Amino acid sequence: MVAALGTAEYDALLEVFIFLALAELITPLATRLKLPPIAAWLLLGILLSSFAVGGVLNRALGITLFSVSSYLLLFADLSVVLLLFAAGLGTGVGGLRDAGLAAVGAAIAGDLVPFALTAAVAALFVPVNTALLLGVAAAPTSAAVVASLRSSEGRPDDRAGHLLLNAAALDDVVALILLTVVLAIVGGHVDVLAITGTIVESAVAWVILLVAAVVVIPRLLRLPALRETRGMPFLFLFLLVAVVIALGFSAVIGAFIAGLAVAESLVAARTRELTEVLLVFFGALFFVVVGAQFDAHELVIPALVAAGLGLAGLAALGKFAGVYGFARAKLGSGTEARAVATGMIPRGEIGLVVGAIGLSSGLFGQTEFGAILLMSLVTTIVGSLAYRRATQGAGASLAPAPA
């Protein structure tokens, strides 16, 4: 049954269609203006939010059409899952193997350096517990942004792109472990053995899930009955996402692992084509929704703007410093290493989750939460522009990844 006009379900569905249609409309314009599509989609979301033009339209129509409801966020989560599934499909186990320890080191240092830097500076202005949580919010790269950046700006077979993508995917694992540790500290449960056990347990669970998926899924897709069913790879995608959520991981981790596994199967090429079609329609949604969550009126609050820009600066500086050395050691090229380090600058989904946790726990006020949202927007837009410039500067020096 179709929902009635004015109901939350109907409004969310209509809002999704409007967002997708306008995102598709402005993408060619952004290309002509040499603006990364991600930046254009974020700005579109800000414009259509309930705090800007969307709010005016809501009042004019007499319904709450433009709002960030739980239904809209579910659609946005689907966009993220598809982006990371496509990223895994494009990388495959070969790309993960080639990135190797460099990706692990870049993910760990790329989280710990901005975390420590942000927490140390923030502790000069806010309580220590709040500073620690701000450090966690500033640490994790947005894997969804990286996947979209690599798809739109990078080459499908360059080593730097593979290192960037794998480091971003592993970054999510590190970020969730870091969040768990900090929440334990903030809650007053400082038990070294328990914290160490959590770290080891999370890492082992990720490795076991990855190995099991890469071994089992390609073999299952060799069976004629499963191989001939075009939607079967997506069944494995949904199952893996369900498993990682049940284990307490982010959904993007399961989506990326599913992509890696399907990439090693006989149906990889066909699945890539289907996924690319889906991303044409849903790839922009996550970024428009992130923009729609930002209240442009907050830009007139000096304290919030200063906090947001300061947080963005610390996050970007810490991420670049943490990632660059590992990328340079792996790639042997300063130009390619800069491309990887700048590609890791954008923040997003996990930082926003941390902001929500801080707000609900009372450790964050509206200033801290708004600063995190502003940081996500600034690092995504600036990081996208910097990554485009870095990859264009690299040009022909981008070496292909091993076949």
C-alpha cells in the first residue's frame, strides 16, 4: 500500500527522489566547473535542508517534506553500503594484498595521530572526557567519501588508489576499536586487560570474517545454480552486513569484505556492472543527506565556527602526518603519497555517530556537535579538492597495481 501524503514514510520517499533527481541534475554542472561531485552534493544538501530553502518549502507546502528523518537515514545507509561494496569489487584481494602492512600502518597511525593531537588541544578548552571524545570524532576517515573519490577522480588500477581505499576500509576497524576504548575510559572502566582483550578480539574477528568470506563466497558462486542467479552476490552482501552489525562493527566493513570476496568470483564483472547501475541512482544520496543535517545558521555563531574550523584543521593535519610516511615508504613517490594522505582527510559517518553519542551522554553540547558536523563538511570538501589536485599533479606517475 502506498503511504498517504503527509505521512513520514511518504515524505521520506519523496524527499529521496527529489534529492536523487537534483543530484543527478547538478553533477554535469559540477564537472564543467571542475568541482568534485561530492562537494556539489554536500552543498546541495545544505541548500535543501530544513534550515534553508527546504524549510521555506516545508512552510509553503504545509508538510514536513525536507527533514532528516530515520527513514531518510536508512536510505543514506544503503548508499554507503553500495559505495563500499563497489569499492571492494574494484580492489579485490590482490589490491588488499598489495597494500599490505602499509595500509594497516596508515590506518592505525592515521587514526591515532589526529586523535592524540585533537584530544591534547581540546583538553586546553574543555573537560578531559569531552576532549577524548572529540579526538575520536576527529580521527576516522569517511570510507564512503574515499570510495566515491577513487571512483570519480582516481584510476581504477593505480597502486596509490588501492592503498588509499584499503587504508580507509581498515581505518573503520581502528576507529571503532578506538571508540570502544575511549567510551570505557570515559565511563570510568579503565581495565588494561579488558581493553587489550577488546582490541585483540575485534582484530581477530575482522580477519576471520575476511578470510572466511574470501574462501567461501567465490566457491559458492562457482555452483551453476548460484552463478546464474544475477542477484546472488547481493544476497551475500546483505548477509555479511547483517553479520558485522551483529558483531558490533560498522556496516561498511561488511560491505567492503563482501566486495572483496565477490571480486574473486566468476561473476565479478557482471556484479560490477550491476553495482555501477545502482550507484548511478543511489551513490549521491549519502552526501546530500550529510549536507542536509547541517544548519547553515550556525555559521553566524563565532564560537561554533571557530571550534569547527579548528577541529577540521587538527583532523586534517593529524591524518596527513599519520598517513604520509607509510604511503611514501610503500609507493616510493612523494606525489603519490600526498595523493593518498589527502584522500584520507575527509571525515564523515563515524565522526557523526561519535557526535550523537557525545550529545546523548551529555559530554557534548550543541557547540561541540555542530563543530563535528562542520568539520565533516569542511574536511570532505577541502579533502576532495586537495585529492583532485594531488591526483592531477601525479598524472602519469601513478603506477598501475599488480594484476
